[in-house]
Amino acid sequence: MKRLESKVAIVTGSGTGMGAATAKLFAEEGAKVVVTDINVARAEKVVEEIKSKSGEAIFVEGNVADEASVDHLVEKALAAYGTIDVLVNNAGIMDNMAAAADVDDAMWKRVFAINTDGVMYLTRKVLPTMLAKKDGRIINVTSLGGLFGGRAGATYTASKHAVVGYTKNTAFMYAKDGIRCNGIAPGGVATSIGESMKEINEDGAKKQATGMGLNPRIGQPEEIASVALFLACDESSFVNGAVIPVDGGWSTY
């Protein structure tokens, strides 16, 4: 039997990178996957690839920063499959590496809207379904930037620290309701998140780069997806409220 046989999973930001790899792996393991992204062409390609390998998936266009869009996404998932077993909050963007004195209001609001508000909107929306059946898995893709201070600018770092706290609180609050909430903190991974970086702050980027030489290597999206699969299935039944660094040892120095 496949590890996610007949489970229904929503994976946000699943048009590329870690989200796409997670959606594909979940489908291979038997899940019915709701692929969602603001990039329609990329996300539809992921669905096509899943279906070409006899997997099951649908695409729902969604903007996690918009609560109405999130409501539509979850409602479409329920209409298609009747339930939601796993939520992977993967969608996210970078900031421009600016330190506190150079934080831009618009950048702050946009990064928090996607990286933090989106996690809250999706979690809040799926919880009634999970609570009704006393079973659910929520996986928040945070970052080493949510555990340490020198991996990005002040805005991204703050947004991901918030997700770490939200993950742990959710895990504790619903531990007796059959719902587990865990986080993954990737290090440097080969994804397209760099496309979201605009008008990079030179001073901030220079300071942030001082630790890059300590990174043993760049990870691959599939390596993050494998950890997400572990957290989504019953093999991790006693793992709750954990935020797992997946960084090739970068954070051990």
C-alpha cells in the first residue's frame, strides 16, 4: 500500500521548486493532490505530469495572500474530493535583503501577506474539516531564516520566525484532536524563489553572504519533498510541533 493512499493533500506554491516536487511525490504515494499557484502555466504542467504517471490531481488557481482566494481554493478541494487530510503551506517569497533601517513598508506588507498571513488563512480554513474527523497533517515550509538571523533581510526573517511560532502553537493547541502541525526549515535549495527578489539591498546582501561559504552544498527540491512526505504519513505519528532543519548540515556550524 502506498504511504498516502486515498489521502487528499493541498500543496500551495506547487507550480515550481519544492512545492512541485512535493505535489509529485505525494501523488506517487497515492494522494489526491490539489495543486495551487498564482502561475497557472507552471501549475497546470505539474498536474499534467502527475496525470501522465497515473496520479490524481487538480489545479486551482490561488493567491494565498488573499483570504477570498484561499476560501475558494479550499471549497474547490472539498467539492472535488470531499475532505482534506494534508495541508502543505509552501508558498513564499523572499525580501530584498534589507536590514531594519532600510525596511520598506510595501515590501514588509507583501512578504508577510504571502509568507505569514497565507499560512494562517489556509490553516484556519482547513481546520474545521480536520477537527470534524479528528485527523489532519499541517506542514509549514519555513526556512533556516525562521530559526536564525543571518539568512535574509529583516522582513523575510521576521515573517518566517512568525511561522515557526505559529507552527508550534498550532501543534500544541490541537495535539489532542488528532491534528499534527510541523515545519520544515530548508537551507539553500535550488528553486525559483530568487525570482521574487527585486531591488536587492547591496549592504544587506553583502552581510548575509558572509555565511554562505559555510554551506556544504545546495539542496534539491526532491530532498525537501521527502521530508514533507515523512511528516504527512503515519510514520511520523509522534512528531508534532517540530521544525526540522533540512540543510545538509549548514546550521550545525
